[in-house]
Amino acid sequence: MSVKVMSYVWDIPSFKGSDKLVMLCLADHADDRGLCWPSIDTIARKSGVSPTTVKSTLKKLEAAGWLFKKNQFKKADTGRLVRSNNQYQLPVMLLKKKADEQTDFEQSNFVCSKVERSKLEQTKQPEGVGQIPTGGRSESGHKPPIDPPIEPSSKDLAPSEPLEAEPALFDIPLNRKGLFHGVTQPDIDRYSDLFGAVNVRAELKKMIAWCDANPRKRKTKQGIEKFIQGWLGREQDKGRYLPPQQGDASVDTQDEVTVIQREVALLESSINSENQRMLYLIDAKRPQHEVEPSKRKIADLSAKRRELLERVANLEAV
């Protein structure tokens, strides 16, 4: 269980109802990197909602970018590969960012309320107003209000002009002529957190080029998010490591170690899946030329894993 991830989920107000229950259950099973693999029945039992609701909630959370799902397989007694519990990756950095934003908002409101209360305490009540004579009743028969009226703060009033929307940095063509799906900087940050081993900006350019070259295969407005995450997920599964994208500020060593460790975990999952596939081919007495690609892939992934572990050791030694 990751207390850190659970605290982030608790502090995000946009999680409500079954969304929050399912996210808390995943966080309860996750490590500090956000990796977990509970079954649907386990999530349903712990969250108190039906398995059908769990499945629909997981699908909704995945579409919104709050988790990344990877299918896993295991070898059955018959020797065939069957579906196992899915692996879920929670975007820890994104959860932390949203939780911190809520904390800052609450602290700001607390400071504002203290200022308003101080102003009210400094306001002197006019002489004679609201005073109660010895008889215990107001002579005019008017009952003064218990609390003085509070003028709404200018910060609470609706702005006269709508806030400016985030500009789209990439426009992916949709299936209807002239329509595009805009990808903003917050979207890029979210994808980078979900797919730490992928150069998101480069892949978005490839998606646009693919849509331009395949106009009949362009996606709908409802399906474009699944298309983007599917594309980035396949790139992640290739096991290639790319350094984290950086702006003007450099990423400290601990953040880089965290990113690499996440990539190592994904490599280990890929190695395990490929190993199960190879065992299935061997048990099925498939020809050697069908088994060899799995052996080569496992060797390549293992080499990349060793390389990343050495990199972590070097960073931690600094």
C-alpha cells in the first residue's frame, strides 16, 4: 500500500462517488511508483460497488488519463495462455500536482477568510443600534440580525470576461473535414507522466502525419483520446528509454531515478509477458524459427533493463 498515493487521491476533489472509491482501492494496492494489479473482484469487494460498475469506472478513468491499463497473461494448467489480472499504472506525478493545487487553493481561502474576519472585527457598530434595554426586548420591536451582513469579496464574483483557454500546441485531424483535436501543454504533461519512456511531442507529430496519410482512418471526437493513449502505450511497450522531457528547469537526480525505475518495472513486465509466450510456443512444440524471435526479444529487453539499473546505481552513487 502506498500512503503517499492514497493521500493524493483523497485530496483531489474531482474524484467523486465510485471514481474515488476505485481510485482509493487501486492506491491501496499500489507501490510508490503507482503500479498495482488487483483483480476486478478484489476492487469490487474493497470499494463496495458491483463488478460491472468497477469495469465501467476503470474505463472512464483510463479515458480521462487517471490510469494506464496493461493486459497480462498467465499459463493455465492446460498449457494455454489465459488472461490474468490487469496491471494498472497510476500517474503519481499528475496526482501529486492536482493534490498540491487543491491544498494551495484551500490555504488561499483560509488566508482570505482571516482577512475578512479581521475587517469585520475592526468595524465599530453605530451607537444605539442593536442595543437591548434592561427589559430584555428591543424598544422598536425590531430584532437585530445575529450576524452583520458580509459584502461578497471581489474574488468571489464571476469575472466579466471568460478565462483564456489553453492554446493548442498540436492539432490532430479528426474524421470530419475541418475538425481537429487540440493538444495543450497540460495534456502533454499528463501524457509524459503516464508514458515516461516516450518522447510525447515527437509521437504527436507522427500521429498528425499518420492521420494526414490515412484520412479514412481518422478518429472521431469521442475516440481520439483512446487513439492517442493506445499509440503512446505501444511506444512505451517497445522498451525504449528516452530521457524525461525538460523545459528551462533541470530535473533533479531523484526525479530521474524515479522515471528510470518506472521504466525498469515496465521492462520487467514485458520480459515476463514475452517469456510466457515463449513457454507456450515451446510447450505447443512449435518450430524453432517461431521461438527464436521471443528469445531475441527477451535478450534485448534484459540488456536494456541491466543498462537502466546500472544508470540508477550511478545516479544514486553521486
